[in-house]
Amino acid sequence: MLRSPMRRTLLACHCAHSVLRSPRCRRLSDKPPDSPSGAYNRAVSDGKIKMDATQQAIISHFDRLCERLTAYEKKARFPYSLVKNPAPHGIYLHGPVGCGKTTLMDMFYDTCTYPKKCRTHFHSFMRNIHEGLHILRTSAPRNRPFDPIPAVAKTVSSESKLLCFDEFQVTDIADAMILKRLFENLFASGVVMVATSNRKPDDLYKNGLQRVNFIPFIGLLKKQCLILDMVSHIDYRHEMLMAEGGSGPSYYFVYGETPNLDEKLANWFTQLAEEDGHHGPPVSVTMNVYARLVELPCTGNRVMMSSFADLCNKPLGAADYLSLASHFHTVILNQVPELGLSHRTSLKRFTQLIDVLYEKKVRLVIGAHLPIRSLIRHEQRSSSEVLQQHRQLIDDLNLSTKNHAPENISLFSSAEDVFAFERTLSRLEEMCSSHYWCSAGPFRVNPS
């Protein structure tokens, strides 16, 4: 009784690799590349990317991992061998926004022939993990202690022996407290992990609440993965936009005075909804997310329009945004204001919303009063503001401050904020490009 619903929950991660990446365009007569470096060299020769010495060095590591996985899989066919067959080390690839980390990992994933593999966004994976843990906890007998983590890890490892995570970032205390035990079980089951991140391992969950309990995971990560630093001073997302002549953001990112802005976005909605087969006035729909109702007043088939306030000022989270992204292939977001750390909660929801829409390849039209790079304002907060926020967060989470003063702990450091904000701006620029639009929305692979 326990395994069936939990397995369905975790299978969402296993199947996610087919929907979280942009479709690959390839001539039918072409033979698919048989290695990551083959895929990289083809992309260079086709003019899709520029040759980069750092990327070449990284892709060679992915080549070697492919070879080791192939050898490991062959030996695994003989489980009763007297010689122990340890799984190969994975790869943890970190570097700045827009340097091509995800592109290289996807080349590895697409060409790796390892049979049980999963490619997903890290926060989507952890959401599925927490759902699985919840199912087991609520179904387990209440009269004895029960640790559901080994059972959840066993389910994951039975489905996927190669886990590829995009955007490995730990900002949630609920994730931080279980990662070591979860991955100890996964690695013990022969799971190999590949991940991209903006943070080097030692900076993960930096200044986070109860970080002392998270630090052992960093040691485990270093033991199980080759740590690669993708040093780059080039933002390839930005270069791609410049190659388009800057037309992308000005076309799908609309800014100006409110009356004209509202009219333009209303026209966008009518046009896109009609292209999707909807004719007539907007339709109000209600989404049911974990027995909680989310009202969306302006939809047309799989196109929706909403204000920033409705999606980012209300108590919505990843589950709501993931449900929205699975229902709609195009989102029009209006009245996006200038945001700073004084709007911390709304800004974090906005960052999370953009992450989900980007990973699910949802088309996005933005309406704002300022250009993209002016939307997020980097500002200094007074020490009293920081202290008050820390105390409020501690109270909300019911966390102990026995060994730590409130001013010395936080859910997110300023450095963590800067990384997240820069990623959001970079992704917004890409999402407003014609390149992104040609592979997103109705053209994306099954988004469920």
C-alpha cells in the first residue's frame, strides 16, 4: 500500500528528463553524436556555440565519465562477482551564470547510453522527495520510530542510477537537514550524481540556519563527485541575445506607462490565445494544488495572463508554480515592479517562478515599467532591519536559537541573494529571446 503512491510521486522525477530541456533540432539523416565531445564539436561546427577552451576541458571529463559508466554497467550484469564493483565518481560542475554549465551537462546526458538515468531541476527533485517522505510518514504506524529516508532512497535508486541535477542550490532548511542521509543511501545503492551549480561545495547553504548539521553533506559530496570549477568571464546567454541584435527582450519584454502597457499585454493575450484555439473572452479557472485552490481569472486554453501581485505577493510556492507550468505553455505576467531586498518575500517568489517557468520551457511575456536589468535593485539593509527579519523567520520556523544569536543566522546570505538574482535576470533575458520562444511554449516536449 505504501509503495504505490510514493513510487508515482518519485517517478515524476524519473520522467522529468524528457520535459526539462529544450528539444534538440537534428536533421533526420544525421547520426546522433556518440559522446559528449562529439556533441560539443558538432554544435561548434554548426555555429550554435563558439569554441571555448574551458568548455573543451570540462567536456573531456564528461567523456571519461561516459566511458566509466559503460564499463560499470557491463560489470553490474554480473552481480555475484567476487570482485566489488564500486560506482564511478560523479561530477559537480560549478561556475558563474550563463557560462554554459547546463549545455555541457545536457550534451553528456543526451549521449550517455546508461540505461537508468534521470535529468531534472534540483528543487523539483527535492519537492518529490519531500512528497515521498510525507506519504510514508503519514502511512507508517504511530507506535514506533520510523525513518522514511532509506525507503525513499531505495525507490529513487531502483528507478535511476544516474541522477543529473540542474541548479544544485540549497536554500531551504528542510532540504539542508536531510541531504546527507538521503545521499548516503543513494550513493550506497550505486547512484551516480552529476550536478551544475552557481556555488562551489563549500559555499552551499552558506550562513544558513543550523548549517552545522549540513556541513557533513559537503564532505560526502566531495568524496563522491569530481569537483570542477568552470572559470569563465563570458555570459553566453547575453552573447546569444546580442547576436539577435537585442530584438528579443524588446519584443517579449514590454515596458512603459501603465495604460499603454495594459493595452499591449491584452492584445498579446488575445493573439496568443487565439493561436492556441481560444476565441472569446478570458476564462477564469481554479487549480487544485494539494487541496488548496488557486484562482486564475484570465486564461484561454493553455495561455494565461496574471499580475505580478497575484502570483508573487500571495502565499504561493514551488508546487503552485509547477502545477501552473504543467497546465499552461505561455504566461503573460503584467505589472512587474522594481524589486529590492525590502520586497524580499515577493522577490524570492518571483525568482522561484522564473526558475520553474524556465525549466518547464514555458513562454513568457513580461510587462513592466523598467527594463530587465533595472528590475532588481541591489540595496543595503540596516542592521536593525536584518535582525528583525531574522527574528521573524526564526519564529515562523519554530527554530531554536539556544546556541546562536538571531543576528548570526539567516535563511539566505546576501551572497546567496546575489547569485539567485543574477541568475533570474540572465534567465529573463534568455526567455525573452526569439531563440527561447522557438523551442518553448507549444513547441516544448510533454510538460507533465
